[in-house]
Amino acid sequence: MTKGKFGLSLAAIAAIAFGFTVLRQPQSVLLVAGFALLAEKNEWLNRQVMQALLLTIVYYVADLVTEWIFGGLVWFFGWAKLYEAVIAMNKVNAFVSGALYIALIVLAVYAVLRV
């Protein structure tokens, strides 16, 4: 185990970044990435925390896009007074959001296992 300048294990710092990714804590991932980039200055650790940060960003962008799509459909079906379709779109949106979160967990666990 390689120790950093502050005596912390570099692999533990990377695992913490991915852990905060799974917990959907983007500010914490950003803080760990900032610590790694500014204080530790280790190339391997920088790559790992940047992967955690990019995984967080991709998750939130994908979640935002699906919310826009299904929110627009819910608005349209509500405007057209198709209330069963509104309920169906809300269920599909919840399913897609859950699938995105499961994909986030799988990718983060895979990344931690590779660390």
C-alpha cells in the first residue's frame, strides 16, 4: 500500500471517492478529488478520483435528461387529460431512475475492485 504525503493510503482515498459516488454525494466526491489533485499530486490517484468525479457527473446528467424527457411527457399527457398515461410515465421514470442508480452502483463497485 502506497502512502501519500499525509500518511493516508492512496487506495483508500480512491475507494472513499467511489464510496461517495455510490452514496450520491457529489460535493464530497468533489472535495476528495480536490484533495487528491491539489494536496497529494499522485498521478494514479488523480486518475482514480477523476474517474469517480466523471462517473458522478455522467450519472447526474443522465438522470437530468431522463427527468426532462419523462417530465415533458407527463406534462403533455396531463395537458391532453390522459391521466393513465401520466401515471404510466411516472412509473417508467421511476424505473429508469432506479436502473441508472443500479448501473452507478455496479460501475463504482467494479472500479473499487480494480483499485
